[in-house]
Amino acid sequence: MSVRREKLKSTKRPKIINILYGLAFLIALTDGLAGYVQSSFLINYFGDASMGLLMASAAGLTLLAAAFYPRLIDNLGNFKSSLFAFFIGITATLFISISQDPLIIATAFITRYIVLIMLVVNLDIFLEEQSDDANTGGIRGRYLLAINSAWLCSPLLAGYWVDRFGYVIIYQLGGALLSIAFLLLLSNYKLLHKSYWVQHHQPISWSQVLKSLKRQRNLRLIIISAFCLQIFYGWAVIYVPIYLHSVLGFSWSVLGVMFTVMLLPFVLFQLPAGLAADRLWGEKETLVVGYLLMAGACLLIATTTSTSPWLWGSIMFLSRSGAALAEAMQEVYFYKKVNAKNIGLITLFRQTRSLGWIFAGVIAFFVLKLLPLPYLFYLATVILILNIINLSPLKDTK
């Protein structure tokens, strides 16, 4: 009987994984459409420096939500909690699209920000149940390919629509995409409603998670590295579009093309890097190369005053080439070291985004009160170089 169940599970696994890739694509497209225009949209309601504090507040409340979200999954199961998160995300996104009140917009923006991150935790749990160590690189590489294909489409579409219809259309479309994802999940109830959490999970003990990290140096180094990557993302996603659009005067149509080229490395490099980590070599060397490329790009952002879209497109491409390699290697390394039972570590790993954006937002607030924007990227260069030094003791999984 157990053999029959295992065969049935193995036949369902590819379909389940493909459904999860589809959900990841829709969530990422929702996030990506707003990702590079939201700072310019929100700046109409909040000042330059205050943007950083808004992002830091969203990230800080995400950490608070992360402490309670596992309990929600305990009570509802991974499937029902995912449906609940989608419903809240749809509602918040539509509020952004119809309100003119800064308080409502800020509240809805923070809620949406939290939900999109919590949904990634849900997908991680679903996906980890379908993964094994021998295929983690390929499965995670394809998962990232689905996400990054959505992000690749986003800037070109967002740039075109914002120039013609304004910012509101982005959130209207975002609500529609989350609704489609909600229906896709609901229609696959029979395949996805049974989750590891429902039968086996014990509540997270964060003290035990931190003690575990203290004992596992390699995981600790990877989590610190992921934190540094999120600091880079926080500053690059919020402040580079503002600088290029508001200071250098690039239109959203031009920026849409530029940002699409910028995101190509996530589609081109992450899957091959994940497969190579499985079959050819370990992760450390590629991880270090990624951070070297990011550090070089941040130095160029800080020192370049040209208004050439070709030059800026090249700098952006270089920055995301490094980020794509670093992100892929961190994902592969981390998920080779954990399994679905390690939800505390998985949640902490995902919350490096929140921690990094809190740090990025607060530091940006103080830096931009005193210094011009380029100094933020001098600081980013220093942080990325320090992270390369941090990674020196890391041991490859191979």
C-alpha cells in the first residue's frame, strides 16, 4: 500500500510543482509591475527621505507578522492560510488603486507588502515538500526562472502603462493577477490541501532557531549574505528609479526598456548556475563573483553622471548579473541544508528581506538628510565588500 502511495505521489509531483511555478509567476508579476514605479508613485504622498521610513515600517511590521504567521498556518494549514493571504492581498491592492488618502494608501501598501512576503513562505513550504537534495538546484532554479520571467516582463509593461494611464492601472492589474492566482490555488484543492504543517509541524521556537544558527556556521554565513543582498535591493529598487526619473529625466518608457535589460541576468544565469551547483562545482565561488559584480556596479552608480541610457542600462545589467548569481547560490545552498521541517530557519531566511529593508530604509533616511544620493551607493559598495570577507570561511555543499 505504501508503495502504491509513493507511486501516486511521484506521478502528482510534476503537476504540483508546475502549479507552484504558476503561482510564483503571478505573485512575482504583481510585485514586479509595481516594484520599480511604486517609489515614484508614493513620493507624491511622502517625501524623499520619508520613503525610506515607510519601507522600513513595512519591513518591520513584516517581521512582526512573521512571528504570528506560522501560528496561522498551524491553525488553518498551509493551503487555507495561502487562500487567506491572497484575499487580504487582493483587498489591499485594490484599496491602493482607489484611495487618495495618504494614511489609507500607506496602510494598504504595508499590508500588501507583508502579504506578498508571507505568500513566498507558503510557496516555500509547498515546494520544499516536493524537493529532494539531488534535484534542489534544478527545482529551485526553475522556480527562480518563473519568478524572474515575471520580473523581466514587468518594467516594460509598467513603463508603457504608467506613461499612458498613470500609476493606478498598475495596482488595478495587480489586484486582477492576485485574483487569478487565488482561483488557480482554489481549483487545485485536491492536490495541494494536504500540507506537512497540518500533520507534523510544531510551533517555532525562535530561541531554538537562533541556537541552531549559532551551531551551524555555514547557514549563518548564508543568512548574513542574504541580508546584505536585501540591503542592496532596498536601495537599488527604491532610489535608483527616483534618481533616473526625477533627477536625470528618463521617461518611464525608456526606463521600462532599461529595467527589462537590467533583469535579463535573472532569466539567463540563475537556472544554469543552479544546475552547475548541482553537477559541476559548489556554490561559494559563484557567490563571491556575484558580490564582486554588485560592488563594482554600486561604485559606478555612485560615480556616473552621464545621461546615456546605454551606459546606465549596462551598469544596471552588471548589478543584476551579480545579484542573480548571488541570489541563486544562496537559495541552492540554503535549501540543500534544510528541509520542510525547518520552517523556523526557512521563515528567518525569508525575513532577511524585511531585515535588510529595515536597515536600508533607516540608514537611507539619515544619509539622505545629510548627503546626496550617490553616497548611499558608496556605502553599499563597502557593505558588499565586507560581505565577501564574511563569506571566506563558507564551505561548499559538494
